Amino acid sequence: MIVNFGRNLNFEPNQFVEPRSEAELLKILSSNPGRRFRVIGSRHAWSPLINTDDVGITLTHFKDVALTKNNDGRFLATVGAGCEIRRLLKLLNKHDLTTPSVGLITSQTIAGAISTGTHGSGRQSLSHYIKSVRLAVIDPATGQAVVKTYDRGPELAAARCGLGCLGVLISVQFYCIPQFAAAECTQVVETLEEVLRLEAKYPIQQFYLIPHLDEIYVSTRREALACDGNAGLKSILYRMYCLLGIDVGYHLFVLLMGWFYRSGWFIRWFYRKVFPRAIWCDTVVVDRSDRILTMAHELFRHFETEIFVKERYLKDAVIFVNATVDSFADRNTLVPESFASSVEEMGMSERLHQLRGSWIHHYPICVRKVLPDDTLISMSAGTEAVYAMSFITYDRDRRDFRNFSSFLVTTMATRFGARPHWGKHFDLSPEILRSLYPKFERFNRIRHNLDPDGRFGNAFLDEIMEPKTEA
């Protein structure tokens, strides 16, 4: 029985295999005609992309990392699909290198990260930087598994965020960048306009909408001038504060709050009176990039939805999100007229009326800017920057959060064309989901060309993909 990190998915493959080599993987694919295969990575995801009732494959042994230096001095990394991000960062750091985009989470495998469009802040997603991929596919003419390399064209753009349905991703290549120091300082601001003004100076910053609190907390971040790897006392203390105070202490309290103290007055009191006094603000700290940009997100089990909204809609989307949080928290709260009219236009007024007062959101909403990707169906694919908005719960009973998430994902997609994260929980009709990606049909044609019989899909992918079409 396979259970994912969030424990919202559990399934039992008919067969579970752990190939130790590329040759063994190809043999498995070739010797099982008619069967379907899904790769199961670190399971740090909430969508049913990994589900299978047939053959589950783990690439635990495909984790080698090789570095080569080009004539121009740049380092090209070849990374096995099963290598975890944390291991990759550690190995690259030994050579004073890092990945071109550093995400918040490091427990994913490299294949899982790029297959779902995992991102950091202020840059493109990691998928954008992939220069080539090696895929194990089944030749429809012979029924035998072969390895194909894609380093250009629409196939590469598709494979950069392929949802695991183009074949088995064996390895990827990307250019590393020199390790750098990042300077971080948490500031409290009153308006979104102030946040965006700071963004010009701090391009890799992220900010937080705090439930039941009007102020916005901004983690201003920029590259520092140098990184010698020797953090000062202040950086060490800050690192301890982040680990013990935030990653452990705060999250342990939120976990307990989600379990035992779901009363609205307590959550509001905490965020209005306690939270502002517990955050280390207005102090600039410089440390190695991976120490500043990542967190121990996996220490406590949680459930997550993430929505990507285009830059042009950010201001209206923030107003909409805040109004949704307030409406779900209190049946009697007053909401902006623009919100009420938008909900009515979408035909969701009755649904909102039914759900008002049913969910007290208890975790800050993290918002990060992601630059446009050169991919087909990653959440940030296109020509315009997007802002990722994360909604997390530590509540044991997730039914009310699921209702909140479903309402938010549906209305944000309809109103702003917002895309849900492929690897997070979302409840959206296949028709609306496909309409969010102008290049979805092209992706589906490539998928059909590489896997005409859907051998690398599952029921979830069958539902969201359009009917197979000829190339």
C-alpha cells in the first residue's frame, strides 16, 4: 500500500518495482505488454498523479550526479531522476554551485520537481532551465522500451513539465550557477503597492497574507555581494530561530491549533496579538542561498493547495482571496461589493452562502513571483509572470478546507484564469483545466506520439487529457 506525504492518497499497485539500472528498467517496460506504468517519487505531493493500480516504479537507484565544465566555464549537471533536491544541493555546494532556481521544498526528487513545475521565487521554475532529458518510452512498432534524448523543440518543452505521462524520466541536464549568498529581512507593510515597490529592489522576495490581520509580512530577499560559506554569529542565530522557532515551534503550535483550537476567537487572537510579537523583523541576515530560500517543510504533515495568478490580476486576486477567507470564517462579515458581484456573475453565490462560516483559515498565505517558463503546461508557462499563492492546513479533518479550496480554485480559475499547481490538491473540471493552457492541445499531441496507448498514464490523467488526436 502506497501512502503519500499528506496521507490524502493511498493506493496499491498490482506490482511494485525498483530497477537498479537503466537496462533493468527497459527490461521491465518491455516484458510487461499492455500494462500501465507510473513512477512514484518522494510522494511529497497531494494530487493523484502518482496513483496506479498496475505497475508502480521507484527510481531510488537513479540518483547519480555528474558535472562537466564547458569551454565557456559553465558547469552542466546531469542528474538522475531519483535524486532528491536536498542531496543535489548538498553535492553542488561542494563545488560552490547551486541550481538556477531554488524552491522552498527540498524533499522532492528532481524528476518529480520538474514534472510538476516546482518553482522558487523571483525566477523561472526549475523546469525552465532543463537543457535536455532522457526518457524511457515504448516503441509502438516493436513494443520494446527504448531511451530517447530530447534537447530541443516541442518535445523538450513538453518534457520540462510532463506530468510523468510521456515516459519514464531517467535523467535531466541543466546548467548550474555559482553558489551565492542571499540577504533576507522581514518587514511589515500596510499595502500591496508597498510590497510591489520593494520587489524592484528585492527580486527574489516573497510575502505573506496573514489570516485575520491587515498587515502584509514581506521577506525581502536579494543576492548579496559574496558568499564565503562562513556565516557570522547573527546568521547562525537566525538559522536556529528559523529551525527551532519557525520550522518546529510555530508549526507545532499551528498543528495543535488545527487539532484542538478551531474556535474563531482563538485563531484571530493568536494572529492579532501573538504572531506579530513572535516574528524576527527589520534585521538583515546574510547566509548561503539554500539556507535562506528553503525551509523544513516536511517536518509536520499538512495538506496544500496552490494557485497561480497572472501578474496583471494580482491586486484584484489578493482582494478576492482575502474576501473569501473572511467569508468562510464568519457568516456575518461584510465583503467588498466587487467580490460579491464577481461571485454572483460566476453563479457561485448560493454555494458561498452554504459555506460561509464553515472554515477558519489558520496559516499564512505565501505569495511568490515566478517568471514565465519555456514549457507547454507548467503553471508559469506563457509570456507573463505569475504569482503563486499557497493555502495550507494542519487540521486533521480536512473536509471544510477541501470545500474552501474547491471554491477558491474554481472561482479563481473562472475569474482570473488562475492555474492550480499540478502537484498540489485541486478540484477543477477537466474542461476548465484544459482551457487554462493555450498549448494544452500541443502537449497532448506530443503525449500521444510518444505514448499512443497511454501506457504511462492513469485514471486521473485520462480524465484531464483531451481525446487523443492525430499529429
